[in-house]
Amino acid sequence: MAYEMKDNSMSLLKNGYKEEGDNKPDYTGNAKVGGVDMKASIWINKTKDGKTQLRGNFQKKDDAPF
């Protein structure tokens, strides 16, 4: 039986193609938002105060470059 993602959830893995200094996301994976299958991306950054910040986005699977 294949895994079926629940609505409004995501599953991410560390991006093995990210290299030091590039703009690729740190984590990529799949999501389901409002019943629509999406690709998800997360970047890890530091704020000016040195705190860890996670920033991400969703793209429809047909529009996603990865």
C-alpha cells in the first residue's frame, strides 16, 4: 500500500544537491495543501540577531523546477 499524504501536511528531506554558497533550498519534498499536491522547499537562514530562521514556499507540482 502506497503512502498517501494527509491534507495540509508535508514531508521534507535534506537537499543532497545543495552546495556551499548556492541558492538551492536546504530541504525539499512534497506537500498537500487544500487537497492540491505541491512541492515544498525550505531554506535555513540566520537573522541579524543570530537566530535561526526557516523560510519556505510551495509550488504546484506541474510548475515546480525540481
